[in-house]
Amino acid sequence: MNKLETLKMALTSRDEEIMGYQINIDNYIRAIDKINAEHSDKPAIVEFRDRLIELLDQHRIEQLKAKIIRDVIADQLTELEAS
């Protein structure tokens, strides 16, 4: 496998990683909203919500990191394909 093929595979992997983070982000937001609307009187569930808020922040950061690396990979692919 050459560099071009490896970069193409890496780009696909990063896109899938970013999508995975987005699915989690969307789920966390919906769960937080649901807990706030329907379960704010349950201390254990509020604690769970607070953990989801932490996870949401972490996943947003990790997704941004993955996007940065994806963009770097895409730049390398563009350069290789142009040469």
C-alpha cells in the first residue's frame, strides 16, 4: 500500500470518527433536554445529566481534534494528487 492509499483510508476513518462523535453529541443534547424537561426532580438522574454535560464537552473537543487531523490528511491528499 502506498502513501496515497493509506491517506485515503485514514481520511475515511477520520470521517467515520467525526460522525461517531456527532451521533454521541446529538444523543447527549437530547438526553440532557429530556432530563431537564421530565426528570429534574430526581437527584440520581440529575447527576447522570451532569455527567452527560461533561461528556458532551469532551466529545465536542475530541470531534474538533479529529476534524483538524482530517483536514491535514485532506491537504496531503490534495498535494499528492496534484503532483
